[in-house]
Amino acid sequence: MQKDPIVEECNGCGRTVVGPEPGTACCRVYPMPGAQWRGIRKCPMATHLKKEVKEDTFKLNPLKASKRSMGK
């Protein structure tokens, strides 16, 4: 199967391998890596991207929290 060379967004990913032509790199997972980066999408297999973790900004009143734990 013919694999396309990686796109600029793939630089730094751990899933790239040396391509069939000298000086090119290909994706080990996807034959067309450019399709994974269309629009606002990000490649789900990218190892060089860190996932954003949202912290809970919800704060519960300590008095209400103690009443909730008593009811269980």
C-alpha cells in the first residue's frame, strides 16, 4: 500500500517512520496522514500533543457537602 508523506503537523510524532524515498517520512498508522488534520480536527494517534485536562471549577459549600455525606 502506498503511503503519503507526513504533513507539517506530524513533525515530532513518535509514530513516524522513514519513507520509501530518501528524506521523506511516513506515518506508521495512517496511509494519508493529512486527512487526520483537516479543519479543526487533530490526529487521535499523535504522540507529541498533550491532551488538555479541564479542572472542575465547581465549588461546593462545605456545610452542604457534610449534609450530603450524612444522607448516604
